[in-house]
Amino acid sequence: MPRFLEEEGLYVGVRPSVANRNLNKMENRLLHEPDKGRKWFGEDGRLKALPDPLKKNPSRPFMTDEQEPYLETVFRKAVMREFDYRYIDGAIDGTGRYQLDADINSIVFSHHHLFSREHVLATRLTDLYQDYLARKKKNMTEFLIEKVHILPIITLCCQKFLFKLHCFCRHTRTVKDKEEEMDRQLLKNIIHTWKELKSIREFQNYNNTPIKLQVIKEETSKKEDQLHWKQEIEEEVGELQEDFEENYRKELERYKEDLDRYEKQQAAKAQEKKKKKIKEKEMSAADRELLNEEDLLQPVMPETFDVKLTREKVKAKAMAIRRRPGEPKLFPELSNTATITPTNQCPRGEQQRRDDVSKTKVFVKILFNDKEVSRTPSKPLSQDFRVTFGQIYNLKIVQWPESIKFQIFEARALGNDLLADLYAGIPDPSVTSQSVQLEEMDFSTDLKIDKTNEGVGSGVPFTFDVHGTNTMILMTTGILCSSVAWAVDSDGTPLVPPTTSIAPTNYYNAMKMMDPVAAIGASGVVDLDKLAKWFQESRLDPNDPNNADLVFMLGSKSTNVMQSRDFFRLEQLQQEFDLATDEEMAINRRFRLLTLRDNEIPEFKNYKMAPAYERELPRDLFMEYERKQREEERIKETEDIEAHRAAVNRFMQRVREQVMRRFRLAQHQKRLEDVVIEEVVPNIGIVFTRLLHFGEPRRPLRPIRKERKKVTATAVRGEQVKILLNIIRASSIPIRKSAAGCLLYWHQGRAKSLSKVSKSVGSSFDNQEQILLFQPLVRPYIEVMFQRNTVRTSVGDGPNPSFNEELELPLKVTNDDYSSNNLQSMNDIVYINLFDEMVVDMSHDDREKGTVVHQKLEKKWLGSLEIPFSTIYLNTKIDGTFRVNTPPVLLGYVYEDAMKRSDLESVLTKTEHNTYISMFLTIEPQLITPEPVRERFSTNEDEKLLLHAEKWQQELTNKHPKRLYKPSVIDVNGKSVFVTRYFKPLNIPDDIKDLNLTTEGTAERVAHYVSMIPFVSDTVVFPGLCDIWSTCDQFLRMLAGDEEEHAVLLMNYFLHLGKRAYLLIGSAIPEGPTAYVLTEEGSDFWFWNASTGEHFSYHDSNCPVQVVGCIMNQDNVWGNIQSYEKPVQMDFNIANTSAWRPIFSRSYPSPMLGSIQPEMLQYVATDKKHAEDLQERIEQHLKNKIMDWRSRTLTRWNRHCTKIMRKLLPILEESRGQEISQHHLEELEKQFSAYKVSGFPMNMPFVDLEKLVEAVFSTGVHTQESAEEFALAVYIHAYNNSVLSVWIYVASLTK
Amino acid sequence: MGEVHVIGQIVGASGFPDHSLFCKWGIHTGGAWKVLSGLREGQTQVDNPQNHEAAFWSHPIDIHFATKGLQGWPKIHFQVWHQDQYGRNELYGYGFCHLPTSPGIHEMECSTWRPTGTFFQQVSQFFLGGGPQLKNPDLIYSGADRYKLHTIAMGKVHLRLGLILRNFDRFGIEC
């Protein structure tokens, strides 16, 4: 008997195809063999043509026609490959197969414009019935009734929680009542609707819907019901009574107390009155008080419980919500058994309506990433307003899915009506078409369609009855049954894009896949154990050649051999040939240094001259690095403020490293412009304009600065690079008080002399006057300090000197690295100090007076200006007139115009005392500034919005290249974020809120608070990167940021205060491109510099804002398209479209973007004690430093003076460094009268001790040799979130 | 612990049917080798010679290895790609060679090959460009059985490499 292996369920394989003729020949020949060739035939009686899988060793080497997998080649078409992150594989011809299955099942309309009135009612009835069923299923009422019955019993059992249980009981009863009421209402509604339906059917004489309601009555015995009813009412009444009584008891107690008190008082008063009559004079104060006491009200007796009334109430309630006794229980039941009247029996209108319904066709479009990819055939509507498609649409995709949209259309004779847009969610990778379930999506449309014949229309009012009462409007609504899932191919593998790169941001991986060389990596290690286990569990057919490899690998070896091998030798016998061990390699410090340097770790990034021998490496090379590494591992909350600062720093470091890592890739991706420098070929037009320049008249008195060549970092040799300063002039410098007196005198004198001029021409002032006149008002000069190098100008003359001097300062760079990355991260500051040079006569000896001149020069600090190096570097040059930061208290000096005003009161109205310096700063030779990373950042914004913004920006930038327009910025995650998302009212710090100031006062306070958050340029935090805007909570956590962060925070505070505030992006001096806050103050506009806390009016000619680019708030961004860009000349009415171009206008309405700011800012009060500790520490440190700097002479500290200054500093903080009242000044002067004091207070945010020391050093107080004593006081005002305002008052005293 | 410093350049390629070429290169080493600094892989620009019989890239290579053994001596492997007049890229050849084992300047030539594919593929390639590529590019430098792979010889890649070896003599390896 032949066996048929295939029928037995075994795999037999495919026999090689041999011509039947040849096969027959062969069989014939074998049959002629002696034993009839038995061994050549298989069990099925056919020639053996396949290898026997049961044999241990193959009798013939296994030959397959298919190629070895590693030798396989694929034919690739020659195509251009441009990387596009929108594609899953990075390019359109990606190898991956990804498929989405969109299943469109059916649409059911819950309202349609062709609904007849009956349909409307039927739908409503169905809805109500569904509701009823749902409630029934929950059976809440029964449950509650049971509960109400049970509860009193429980109450009896446990007396302990009596009160609580009572409460609970009452609560349950109210809930029960409510539920019962709803049940009854629902039932009523159902029956009512059914009645209406019936009446309509009767009225129109035909049926449109198969709906039928049957109400099943369950008779109940009246007696039993009544008993039940009564019992329940009694129960409730009893409960109420109990409650009442408890209340009553309490009330009664209170009543008794009150009564008692009342009576006592009455008695006492009566007695007093008697007394009064007897002896009015001797009435004691206490007695009088008693008499004057207000009379207590006579207490009212609480009411007793009225059983009757309560019972009536309860009864009435029960009547309203409960089934009456004897009334049958009703159970509605809905069925679809009513017959629909055939169309030919209907009146004409209805016939037409039905006709229209069957003519109406509906179809669905499927849009993938807003492109139509397929659509269903348009199918007619059935009479019950249902369309069944039941089709699955396969979408083979190459792009990342961004949106999947279904559009439901109703086909009409002419054109289609879009009923609704429905967005289907992009399925998770785990959702495949095998596991997905149909989803119901509701849709509705506001399309208005008038009623035709019998239909009710959609979006138009209609009535049920002829009388026209009770109109209602219904919109077309419905439900779409559909699903979207990832497809599964024939092998059962889901066609899902790789999850590792499912986020479109991660296009580096995709890049890697494109480059085969980069993709080379160790293949995944196969876990043999797991494989074997799986093999055993899945019971694969061992005969199947597809599994042959597996069987061979697992089956030929016994299991214990397999288990003993839990490792895999990659390179056999390697060890014998090793020259060194891995450990030796790992501990080699030179190798480590080289690797770290190669990885661009900041500490070693530009380490030059790595030594050739390990022994030559400095011993402590890695100490710093390792310490940092360790520190990063344990960041813990610390108590100390300075430690907190350090923690903040570390946090910032971490953020920075994360950001850097993210951007490094983008940085290393070069574009053509980065590699190839292509000079623009000048066109003919330029040549002509050049030629015209020759004809221009020369203007030697109006020199123009020439453009300089930029030098690359490699071309720069050390010490060549300098900072050039051209100091042109200074104006309104305060003058000495001693000199001021005579100035005043001179003014008066001149007025007098002018009147006398006609009389005595040529006559001069007398001698005394002349001497006074020639005493200099002030002898200012400017000293510039940078990296502890100092240069100075010569001494100018008078309060408005002209210097016109060029100064040079060498630039020292760490590691001699002039690359832009390193330069950007320098946070040195150029200090520009204004001093007054005093000549002090030293000669005490009168005898020598005639022959010897012994004088000493002394300098007095008048003000300073700080410009961060990064600002100079990024702007290449800074040119303009700057306001000098002058101390609020400058003893011994006075402003000239203040003097004049006292003289000529009428002329000047302004009170601001500002000193200005005009200068020009640049770096020589000009260094190349870093190009911002222009890579397009990934974003979560709407593509369309970004495109619109880009267009807006492009358009405006072309017109006004100097102005900055910034619709989107980059957040800390390296994503483009639309800028309006940064604005949102945020709560102001608690301690400022607690002060309860006026709005104006609070605004100033808040500005001061913001300005006390340290300023760090973005380029320092994130070198080599463009501007990164952090959100306010990140900013407050990092406690460092540049203008934008300050401005955004301040603006959000202002919004919270209810001001109309905008963020202004533009250019200002000295910051260059920057952000200010613009607020509307009545008719005036104020510019707030958030990093200094100052504000300027827009018609202030010294307003630092030079160019206004755009302004923005939470709703919109407005670009400046006026012909002027200086604030003074501008129109700030943003509604004026000829002056401001908004991004969101009528043509592109605002999509109402949500904010990325947190809901609320969290403030932590700063520990005052720590602040005081720190204050002391700073003071000690500064004193030590000053003594160090004055190591040649003895430094004495004046305690008295320090005490006065300590008292003064909090007052200054209170007034936020503005002019303090004359009163204080006078007091101060009086107290200092014993000495000649030269000193001033400084205010700055706290960053670290180094910064403070540097600031004190730059003032040069310590250089005053003649000073006998010094005084130094430090005051720290701690705001929330450890924002510290540091005041340092340093002064030198001479007797 | 030997150190190998490779300094040199990929000069160019010659002998290809057309010479607007670029090349992707990489250096593959055994497990005992560690890159201290420098790039292990890269891609040259597309050279578009007008009259020459060769493409020149002059692509710098500067890489510093440390090793604890001789096994897995670095191999440099190439994929030469052709860019046609439409800007489309197609594969022109695979090739690899070991880095020299002696110090000094070495002028090297590396021959390349490419899979031929079926007759139909060849016809398609002749008219439309493109061509068969290895599914698994590891094969370029791994010594598996390749007797079933049909290839055709392409041009040569020229290299000029300078090698500096260090510390090998300490372990009895003369160079």
C-alpha cells in the first residue's frame, strides 16, 4: 500500500520538475533491476526525488537554487537622492513598505435634511429608549431604594458612627429621590414622544419608520402599594423628625444660654441705672462701659416640629416623583415591527421625499497628509438613512503620517456638498488591521438646506404641527463607522515604520540608513537559548526546508551542548596574540586625553600638544573633569544659597550639554554655502553706482568708517587681537560741589555784569572771582578695564569734555583658540569707568610753597558702563552714545543742569540726571562672527502656519533688511516654536504681591526683580547656536538668560498686572539686536529694558532703542513697515495697517495657539538667614580682597561709617536705586561731615563672588593712596526663588 | 599597546567607464583596535573632470589608532559611485585594501568590482542606469565564500598613505 505523506499532514516539499517521459523511462529501467530497484522508490510509490530529512547526514550536499543571503544583490535604479525628513526612509524611493489600512464601514445619519417629521420623532424616541435601556441596565434606582431600606437597620446596629450614618442616609435619600424623578421623567418623555409619533402617523395617514413602542403594564395591588407607600412616607417623616429634633436640641441649648445672658445683662443694667441715679460722678469706667454696652436681643424660642406639615411636604414630593399606589408599573419596549407604508400608497409629497432620499448619494474621501488618496464610490442613501460602504482602503505610504482625514460628501446633481471633516487618529505601531476595532465618529455640519416637500431640512426651523408653534432647528448629524490601522502583510508582519525613528525629529538614524558604510555595525546577537525555546514551543514542521537551517542548528546538537555555550567568541585565539590587555588600554591616560579631545569634551576641546609619552602628562589633568563628572551624578538640594547657585549652575550646564548634543549634529552638517565661498559677480548696475561715487565731493570732515576684512580663526596669531575703543566725548558729567558753588556765583555774576556791560566795557571780575572761576569744575577721564588690563584717556575738561582718543586693549583667549565657538563663550566684561581726577596738594610746608610743587593725583569714580565681550564680538562694532550708570548717591558732586535750574527755573523741566559717553568699540582685526545654525529645525507647529510666517518674514525682510522680524524662535528642545506661544499672564512673585503696591509701583518692583536675575548671553550658555528662548520657569530655574528671557518674563508679569504690553524685537545700543518690553501708559509708550529694569518714554531722545523691528503679544505679531524705525518718529497704533503688518489678519486668522508657558510659576521664598550669611561672607571676602590689592599700605576700616552705610542700603533698595530723597542725602552728609568721603553704592544681581570682586576692582577705590580709612558695606535683599539684589557701598575716607 | 597613525589622502580613481565619480570610504578594524582620534569614514566630493582619464578627489585621511594586537589590521574599503549628467547616482564599484604594515609613504592602488546581475538587469542598466548592489555591504571586506557572486572589474582607486607605527618593536614586531 502506498503511503501518502502529504495527506498525513507532513511536509513533502516540491519535487523538481522532470518531464514525464524521462520519469517513465527511469522507472522502467529501475524496474528491470534485480530487486526491482526497490530502494529507489519512496513509500508513496514514486521515485525518490527529494532529500530525506530524517537522515543525519545528507547523502548529497544540500543545494538550493536561491542565493546565499549575504551574496544577494538588489537592483537599484539610478535616482537622485535628496534627504527629506518627511519621508520615512529619508527619500521617496525608500525600501521600506509601510501601509495603512483605512476601513470605512458605514454612515448612519441621526439627522438629515430629508428626514420627515416622523423620522425626527423616531430618532428622538430611539435616543430616549437607548437612554432608558442604559439606565435600566445600571438599575440605580433599585440599588438606592435598597440602600435606603438597609441603612436605618445598619444605623441601629452600630451606634458609634451614628451621626455619620445619619448624614449618609440623608444623602442617599436625596440621591434616590433625584434618580427616581429622572426615571419617571424619562418614562413620561418616552410615552409623550410615542404619542406624538402616533398622532403624526394618524395625521399623515402613512408610516415612514418601522418603530413601534409597546408599553407593558404590570398590575399591582393597590392595598399593598398603599401600605408600602405609607410606610415609606412615615420612614422619611421619622427621619426628618429625628434630624429636626437633634437640631432642635441644639437650638434650645443655645436659646437657653442666650436667654440666661440676656437676663443677666438686663439685671445688671437695671442696677447700674439705679446707681447712676444715686451717684453720677462716682461712676467707674467699668460701669460706664457696662451701661454703654449694646443691649442683647431677646432670644427667640426655636420652633417645634410640625409633623403634619412635614408629612404633607413629603407626600407632595412623593406624588411628584413616585408611582402612585395602584398605578400599574410601565415597561416600554421598542421594536422595529411597524410596517412602512409602501410608496405607492403615500401622498405625493411623501413619494417625492422618498424619491429624493434614494437619489441622494454619499461618499467619503480619504485624505492622507491633506492629500486625497482615495475615495469611496458614491452610494445611495437607504430609506433609513444609512450608507454601508464596508470597504478597506490600503494606503501605501512613504511619508510620515501627519494626518488622516475623512471627508463626507453628499453628491448632488451639481457639485458635492462637504458635510464634515473627520480626523482619524494616527494609529499606534501596535494597532494593526488584525487587532483594530471599528470606531464610531460623530459628525455634524452647519450646512443649511431648505426643506423640500415633506423633509424637514437641516439648519432651518420647522414645526411638528400645523399651527406653527414649537419650532425647532436641527443640523445634519451622523455617525461614521471606521477604523485606521497598520496593515499586516501575508507573513503576518505589520507594515509599521520602525519605531526607533518614528519621531520625525530623529532623522539622523534615517541618514545613517542611507549611507551603507555608516550602517555597518555589529549585527544583533542571537540568543540561542531563546531560539531553542521558541522552536520547541511553536512546533515547526522539521521537514519544511524553510526551517532546515534552524533544525540543523538546533536539532543536530544535543540540548546540553547548546546550553553550555552561553558566549560567542568573536575573535578566536586573540588573547594569545594580545600585546596588552584591555585594562592597560583603558587606564592609559594619554589615550584617554586624545579620545576626550577628539570627542570635543569642553575641557580638552582645544588641548594643544598632547605629549608623546604618558609620563609627560600633567598629573592632575583629569582631576577637574572627573570631579565634574562626579558632581553631575549627585545633584541634591542644598540649604546654602551659594550652594543653591552652584546647583543652578549645574542644572544650566546640564541643559546646555543636552542642547549642545542635539545641535552638534546640525552643526556638523555642512551646506554648500559653508563649503564653497562664491563671491557674487557684480552686475552692471553696481558698476554704474560705483562710477557715480567717483564724482561725489569729498567730505574730509565727515569721515566714514571703512569696511575691514574679516580674519579667520586660524589666521590669527596670539597677541595680535585687540579691542579698539574710540572715545569721542562725554556729556553732562556731574561737577564738584565746591566748584559748583562758584559756578552758581559766576552765573549770577555774569547776569550782573551783562547788565553792566554798557557801563564798564573791558572791566573784568575782581581777583577773587577769577580764582574761583579757574578752579576746574571737574576733570574727567575715562578708564577702560578688560581682563584686568587698564587703559585710560587723558584728562578732559569740564562737564562736557571731548576726548577723541583711541584706546587699545589686548584680548587674551584661553588656549589661544580664536575659533568662534570659544570666543562666543567668553563672558568677560569691558568696564568703562568715568573718573574725576583730583589734584591734591601735598606740601604742608609753607616755606616750600613758592619753590616746590608737591601734588598728588586722586581719582574719584563717577560712573561706569559695562559691555559684555560677547556683545562686541557678535555685533562686530558698537557705535553710539551710551548712558553711564551713575550711582544713586554720589557725595560731593552735583549736576550742572540742576544748578542751572535753581538759577533759571523756567528753562528746564526734566529732572533726569544722566551722563552720556559717545564712543566706538570694535575688535581689531575683525574676527569672523559665527553664523547662526540655519538648519530648519523640527517643529510641532502646523506646517501651514510656519509657511505663512516664513512668507511674512521674507517679505518684510526684503523690504527692510535692517529690521528684525522674528515669528518663530527655538526652544530648549531645539524645536521651532511660534513666538506668541511664549506670552501668557504669569503670577508675579509672592513677596512683591504681598507688598500691595499700586499697579505702577508693582510694575517697577517687578521690573527690578527681573533685572536682578543674572544676565548671561545665549552665546555663552549655548555657544555656536542661535538664539534659544527658554520658557519662564526654565529661566527662573536656570537663573540666567539674556534679553529675550528677561523681556518675556517681564512682559508676562505685566500681562498679569493687566497692562497692555508687547514684546519689542529690535536693535538698541549697546546690546545690538535685543528685546524690550513695550507698554501702553495712557497716551505714552514706555520701553522697558528688562535686563536693567529701566524704562524710557518713546519720545525720549536718549531712548536706547534704535530700530524697531516687530512687536508681538499673545495674539499676534506686528511687523514695522513704517518708513521710520526710531521710536520717536513712529506710530504705535497697531491697528494702523499701513504702519504695522500683522501676521494674523483677516486673510489668515489666528489659529489661537496655546501657550508653552507653565500654568503658574512656583516661587520659593528665600531663606533670609542664608542671605544674611552670604551678605557677611561677601563683605568679609571683599574686605580681604581690598586689603590684598593694597598690600603695600595699611588698610583701616571705619566702623562708624560702615554702620551708616548699612542703614542706607536698604533704603536704596526700597527706592530701587533711584534718586533718594534730599532728606536722606542731607542726613548722610551730616553724618559723614567729619570726613571727606568719596564713595558710592553699587547694585547688581548676584552671580558669584568673582563677579562682585571684579566690579569692585573696576571702580578703583582701592587705588586711592591718600585715603586714610575705608568703609565697605554689603546688603543683600533676597527675593523669591533666590533672586538676590546685592548692594555694595564702598568708600574711602579722608579727614 | 601599539599605535598606528595614518595620514594621507584618497588621490582619485581611474579606469572607470566614466569619471564623474565620488567615493564613500570607511576603515574597518578588528576588535582590538580603537580609534583615538580622527574620522573612520567619509565621503568625497563629486569630481567632474573635463578631459581627464581619471577623477581626482584628494580627500584627506587622518586617523590615529591604538591597538592591543595585530589581529584585524585596518582595512580601508570603498564604494565608488558615479553621478550621471542628470544628477543621478549609481554604484560603480566596491573595493578594499589593507593599510600598509610598514611605516613610510605608500602609493597604493585598489581595484574595484561590481556585481553583474542578470541579463535583464544588464539591459536595464545599459539603457536606464542603476545597477545591482550588495544587499550587505559587509561583504566588501569579509572573506566569505563569494564563488557564486558574478562580478565585473571596474577601475582603480589611488591612495597615498603615510604610516607612523609606534611601540610595535617593544613587542617583538619589527617594522
